[in-house]
Amino acid sequence: MTRSTRRLALHALAAGAALATLPLQSAHAAGAPRVALIMKSLANEFFQTMQDGAKAHQKEHAADYTLIANGIKDETDTAAQIKIVQQMLVEKVDAIVIAPADSKALVPVLKEAADKGVIVVNIDNKLDDAALKEKGFVVPFVGPDNRKGAKLVGDYLAKQLKAGDKVGILEGVSTTFNAQQRTAGFQDAMKAVGATVVGVQSGQWEMDKGNTVASAMLREHPDLKALLCGNDNMALGAVAAVKTAGKAGKVLVVGYDNISAIKPMLADGRVLATADQFAAKQAVFGIETALKAIKEKKTQKDLQPVVETQVVLVKK
């Protein structure tokens, strides 16, 4: 092997190693637009469902676009998600459809992508308006009104409460817009019924963390009547905490997302209600928005800022 051949081989190995650090899954359509779907943790059933819906859509429209699906391992690993965006720029994708792990931290790298001609579409967790304005950046948000969805759930719970009842809120990652909006929706509903919110604590969107936070709230407030959880993962943890505390049937639990794991708990009453924002369709709506922009040769600044999608109450 010559020195130049050896050098090329080493470069190829290094490139392969770099790509191997990212969980890339591609569906190819030769000559068609390349769309990167960048999600949060695929350990969360909600995002796995989102990915499955996107893959099914691409399969049905195989000639129309190539899909590159990505997800980070930990929903709080913002740095890893930024690296995936940077890798997609190296891959020369035509569009990025992203559920950002952080509403502010992803804005600079996404602006960099748009400046290079990549269409950027925001799903699931809305990017921060002030951060976007600071960059002079317009990104369409395709997704539900999280505050409205959480209020639907909170209003249903409120029918089981009376003024003065104590409740706790398990929030997602507190720097994310959807976590903040769901908390606001829960608080709207609790204020309307006169319930007392004794605490809002982050469960990081995770079952184990949700269990820890719920357990602490139950210990601190033995007369707690309900736990309002910003997603179903945390609701699963809260249900376990309620059982461990010996308060099954005495402390009501609600969630958000309508993942399959929550359905048996809705059926037997361990969870009172949740919200369905149609995970399988969310990514598809974002992908279709990006493809339409590409087809119509629109630039980022030409895109509609909000495309609201449906969210509904789910109960027993």
C-alpha cells in the first residue's frame, strides 16, 4: 500500500467512525430532496412513534424524498442534538425537521443551517420567540397548542377536585417551551377550580425522575389529591410512587401524550386522563411543510410561522 493510499484509507475509517457516533437511519430516493428528522430521545415511546410515522410516510412517498431519522439518547443532551444538526449539514440535507431538546440552545445552529439554504421546520417543542427574534430568524412551528391540551386534561381532573385541594405538577425539562406551556395549562385549570398547587418540579420527561419527584411530593404533602404530569413517562413514575406510598385510588394522576404504556392505566383508573397530540402525524406534518416549501422554492423567511395541529382529551 502506498503512502497516499494508506492516507485515504485512514481518512475513510475516520469518517466512518464519526458517522457511527450518530444514530442515523436513512430511506433513500435517488435525486429527491433529503429531509433530516431530528428528534429527542427514542427511549421515549412518543418519539419512537413519531419516527415510525415518518418512516411509514416516506415509504408511501418513496419517490418524493429521502428521510434521515435521528434521535439523541437523553432528552436533556442538547450538545448531542446540536452535533446531529451539524452532521446533517455535512450530509447536505435539503431540510431539517426538528423536535429541539432545548428551546433556545438549538437556535444558533439552526440559523446556520438556514443560512446555508436548508429549510428548517420546528415540531413538538417550540423554539423560543425571543431567541429567534434576536437572530432575525423565522421558523415555522408545526404542532399542537400545548397549553390548550394541558388545560383539557386539567379541566377534566378539576371535576374530581374542590377548592383548596392540594395538587402537584411534574414538569418536563424546564427550559423547553412545551414543558412551560403544559405547566401553564395545568395551572389555568387548577386556578379555575380553586385548587392549591403546592409545587412545580421537573421530572425531566423521564419515568425514574418523575417517580422520585412524585415520591417526594407525596411525603411532603400527605394530603395531596392529584399529580399533574407533563408527559406520560412521568405519569408512569407517578403511578408507581402513588402505589408505593399506599395511596392508590386516593391520589389522582394525569399525563400527556397518550403513549401505549398508559392505556392499561387509563382503563383501570390508575391514570385519570391524558392528551393525544398524535405523535405519528406530528413529524409527517413537519415533513410535508418542508417538502411544500422546497417544491415551491420558498426561502426560510417566506414560511408561515405557525401551523397548529390537533390535540384531544383521552380518558377511560
